Amino acid sequence: MASAVTPARRAAVVAPAVTPSRRAALPYLLIAPAGLLMLGFIAYPVLSVFYYSLRHHNPTKPWRNGFAGLDNFTRIFTDDPRFWGTLTFSLKWVVVEVALQLLFGLALALIVNQTFAGRALGRALVFSPWAVSGVLTSAIWVLLYNSQTGISRYLADLGMGTYGTSWLSDTSTVFPAAVVADLWRGVPFFAILILADLQSVPKDLYEAAEVDGAGRLRQFLHITLPHLRDAIVLSTLLRAVWEFNNVDLLYTLTGGGPAGETTTLPLYIAHTSVDAHNFGYASALTTVAFVILLFCSMVYLRLSKFGGDGK
């Protein structure tokens, strides 16, 4: 008499055995679609930039296209004063913006971390500028800086200026005006990250510090700041890279003017590629900017000991 076949035995017979090699390959198969998308949208453009940096490539002058070797890089360091000028301004822009955004973002995070009436509304108002795009931000501030209907008119009405002052057309005021516009959008980024890290600081530490007689300043220096170290290092690094690559806000706010006073290196690259159609030289400039950012990021992470205990 034939023995009965149980459901478990039937499933074991029907289902194919999963070999160790198949089990090991399964994770790679699952991430393959995302990996292919990254190769298509990130790796390929980056490699294309490296490729074109070694070529003369101008669609409007195809007869001059061809292999250039290191000619583009030689021109950057020996025969292009605009490169050094825009690089200097880019570094100035990054240092000023990141330092001020960190300072004001930390202050706002400490304020909205307190308990007070309307705290939820206050947090929403503080964080809302971060949801505004760079182009829209510049459009808002262009209206605010308008010489006839903007801030200058109201200041003149109060006796604090003259009518018709154009903040974005004067070389003495365009930089602080652009800094203020970008601060309005960039400060919430630091406030969000720092506030999120503030929530994780144990309250017992502050209570113990109060028992030991430590004041607010000592608590801030010896408890709050050490716990915020990694958040500050990461946020400043990310924001420095983004500010260095800032194109949308400055392009629509000042266009790099007046007289090139607000032209950053990425904005110079955009003008070289889009306006002058010199994609080979623009690719070489992009490669140099990439190396500069990579080197500075590695040095910064090394000096800050990011991820360590900070002791």
C-alpha cells in the first residue's frame, strides 16, 4: 500500500532547491535596477565630463573638434585669469555663507527646541524657506531689492537711505545683498538638522549639570556642542559643497554681475558651456572643480574626525 504524500513533502518535491550560489546572488539582483539607474544618471555623465575635458568640443565649430590632451588644463592654470578670480570668489562665498548659516541655524534650533506657546507654528515658519526653490527665492528677493518698490524705498521713507538705490546693480552692495537672499533659504537647513540632533541629547545630563552648579553657557559648551559635533560637521560639509555649486540662485539673482562681481566657478562653467558652447573647456573646468571639492572634503573630514568620539 502506497504511503500518503503529505503537503509538506509535496511542496519539497515541487519547489526547486535554492542553492547557496543563488542565495548569494539574490541581493545583487534586487539592487540591479537601482544600480543601472545610478550608472545611467550619475556615472555616465561624470565619465562623459572626464572624456570631454581631454577634447576640443564646440558644436558651433565642429572643424576644430578633436583630441586636446592636457591643453584645456594647461590653459586653465596658465592662461585664464577668470578661473582664479571665480575660484577666489567661490571660496569667499562658501566661507561666508556656511559660517553665517551655521550660526543663525544653531541659534534658531536652540530657540525652537524650547517649550513655548505656538512652538509648532514657529517651527513651521522657520523651516518653510527651505521648501522654496533657488529660482523662486531669487525671484522673491529681486522684488524685495527693486529700487522703486522694494526695501530701498521703505528705508528711504524712514530716512535711512535714498530713493532709487539698486542693491543688485552696485558693486559695493551686491555681495551682501546676495548673501542675505541665500541666508533666508539656507539657514533652515542647519536648523532642521541641528534640531533633530538636539532631540537626542539626554535630559539627565542637563539635570546633573544643574545639580553640579553649571550655568547655561557651560551646559551649552560641555554638553550641547559635543553632542552636536557630528551633525555640525556633516551639515557644514554638505552645505559647503552645495554652496560651491550654487548656480540657480546667483544666476537668476545677479547673472554673475555686475561686472562679474558675483561670478562663481560653477557659474563661469555654465557661461562657458551654455553661452560660449565650449563644452571641452567647460568639462576641464568641471573636472578641476571636482578635484578641488574632493580634496577639501577629505581634508575637512580628516581634520574634524567625523564619526569618532571627538576626544
